[in-house]
Amino acid sequence: MKLEVLAGASGLDRSVSYTHVSELDDPSAWLDGGELLMTNGLGLPEDAEGQTSYLAGLHQRHAAAVAIGVRNPPLTTNLLELADRLEFPILRVPREVPFLAIAHLVADLNQDAAQRRLVTHVRILDTLRLKAERGYTIARLIMELEAISGYHLAVISARNRSTIFRGAAPIDIALPDELPDSGHFLIPEGFGLALPVRGRLAGYLIALESNDAEPAGLQALQHIATVMALEIAVIHQARESQRRSGAEILAELLGGRMNGSTAAERLGEFGFASTGSFELAALRGVGEQQLDDEGLNHALCDAFTPHVMLKQQSELLLLFEAGDELIGQIMLQASARAGVSTPFTDLSALSLARREAVWSLVMGADHEQPIAHFGQRDQMIQWLPSSRTELDLLIARRLGPIQAYDDEHNTALMISLGAYFRHERRLTVAAGELGIHKHTLAYRLKRIEEVTGRNLDRIQDLAELWIALKALPLVRDDVAGLGLFSEPTD
């Protein structure tokens, strides 16, 4: 074809699978690998930095070579030296040779290769039939796909980068911290492909070129990604069924319809130890953000961590084995606030564990410590009444008049009292947080004394109101946004 080698001659043994024509200043985004890029150079930058960036993009996308016409800007020394280092051929196309002739030549010479690729794609999709007929394990299925494709394969979780399929061999390779949510991306000696399942990113297919086989290319990997996504979908369906079963166990325990020994036996089906201790967590989203309980469940399953969960009222209850440190890491990754009960062995005590977990969530979890364990930060909650009836009575007697006054006059006495206590009765600081003058806050406190009959200079009266305020979030969900118990910002 009378092509002239301008640089990168040591890479002339590269295999050309396709041709692609582009005059874009960054054509790399449109390449899958193996292409001979043909260009007149209209998009080629004139400066050295721009030209080397252009070539580096082609190299990263595994292009085979670039063939340039005669209308391009002068090629810089930096570009030619980089091509030699990368062993990336830069070819000159003479004016009398049309790009179409080169494209026809590559297509004709690759007919056999195209036929082989077609057969490879059919074999990849046929593995689904073989798995069903021969009862292949997922590990065996991946081995078959590796033999067909010429890649070492692994399927990793999008959440913790661990192997999704139990028994499948992992791949030891460093991946970037941030990976795309869709499509494919390049990694050293291979590709990564996002695996969406039911509209949610479920994981990634990682494929590394095998030294003793010819890689089948990106299109083959896209078919393999489809096969793996179908396998993950089956796993997710089983997880949903298991989650419903676990929720039934927790609901029956909390409702007193199942004894502890029966529950322990059934939890063995979820991977719990037959004899051990448990912890219960109550979780909510951070701020106004809703907790992604489905994503949390998948993250726990990806980590093969025994657990069951139940959505109840405004909390998600999560039962797990005591001492499982991985649980805390996963809850933090899920952007959750959580309260955790003390460890217990008798599942019949789940109602008590729930109360501890919810109290810890409401009283102790905040932006500085998203996960609070019962009694860890606020020992006072251990001395509050354990009965919901007693808590309601305490709140009604001490705070009822304040709430009634606020409702009738559209005032903010309750919030003002909370800020006053939170800032250790420092009038100026509390008023500053509320955005009012300290005399205004003093007036509000005087009004609180009038409607409650309490004296804020007496320790006993202060203590009773403070304890009642502490108890309020334990029985009412609508006060979470009032900021009554968040830590002071000063």
C-alpha cells in the first residue's frame, strides 16, 4: 500500500483487526482495541504536548497503529520519540492511496479472523446451555469461558471489590479507586466491564490477557459480561427470597410468635453459628437521605456476612453475629447512621435489643460518630424507663405543657430549651445558634417556667426536664430534625 513508517517500527508486528476513520481531536473514546486509525490529521494538535496526549490516548485504548495523510500539521519530535518508546507505529499514507483501499484490504485479510470471532461468540453464549445441562458450578463456568476467550476472568463486587461468586478464583490486580458505572474501561493487560443488573451496578468483569492464548477481544468480553450479569441476576433473586425469610423470623421474634431456640435453628440456614452471640443494629439514612437497604443487603451478601434484616417503622433492623467488624465498615459505606445493641445470646430478648439499638441510634449516632453502641457515649439512657408507657407518661408530664403552648401559639419553646441544655445553659451561645438575641431566649425560658411550673434555677427541675427531653426521640420520630440532641458546633 506504499505506506511509510515514520516511527514505532518495532511495533509493526501488531495485529490489525479493524480500520477506523476519524478527524476528531480525541478519537480514542470511539475505539475498542485493535484498530488501524486513519486520519488526514485535521484533529491532530499542533503543539508537542497535544500530539503526545493524542498518541497516548490511542495507546491506552489498545489501538494497533495510526495512519496519517498528508494534510496534518508537522509531527513533533516528542510525538515520534513517544511512538518509538511505546512501539506504536505511525504510518504515512501517500496522497494516491485512498483510505477505502486500506479498509478493504484489512477487511479481506480478516475474514477468517471474523469467522473465528463469530464462532467464539456463539460458544460463549452456549455456555449457558451447558451449565444447565451439565450442572456446572459458577467456578467451572468461568473456567470454560476463560478457555474460550483467552482471558483470565474474575467478577468482583462494585461495593467492596471482593469476588461475587463463592468458590471462584480472585484476580490480584490493583484497580483505580474510581471505576465507571457503565461501559468498559482499560486496565493493564486487559479490560474491565461494568455489570448492571436490574438498573443497579452489581459488579465488574475483570479480564486479563492470557499469555498462552489469543485474546478474543472486547466484543467477546461483552458477551461474557452478559452471561455473568445473568448469573448475578439469579443470585440477586435468591437474595431477595432469603431477605423475606429473614424478615419473617425477626418479625415473629419481636411479636412473640417464635421462641429463641426455633429462631436459632432457622438462622443456621443464613450462615449463623449454631451457638454464638448476636447484635442488633437499628439504621437510618444520613440527614434527609433515605437508607438504601437493598444496596446494603447486597453489600453484606457480597461479603458473605451472615445477617437478616427487617424494615420496621422508620428504622431498618439488622441482626448479625456479635464481633463482626466487617458489618461496621459496610454500614459506613452505605452512608448509614446506626445504633447497636449490647451482645446477647437469647434471641427471645430481641425486643430488649431493639430498644437498645433504637435508643443508641437516636441518642448517640451523629455525623462525628455514625455508629453508636448502647451505653458507649450516653450512659444516661441506661437509666431511662424501659416501658414505652412509662416513657410516654414522663414526657407528657414534663414536656406536655411546653408542646401544647408551642402548638397553640406557634412558638419554639421546645427547640429553645433543647439548645439551652445542649450548650450547657450558656445563654449567649445557645441564642446565637437559634439566631435570636439572648434576651429573647431568656424570655422564652421564663415562659417555659410559667407553663411548666418548674424553676430552671433548681437542679431537680432542670434534671427532670433534661431527662424528659432525652426520652422524647425514643418515642417520637417527628423530632429527629429538631436538633434537640446534636452535639454543639462551637
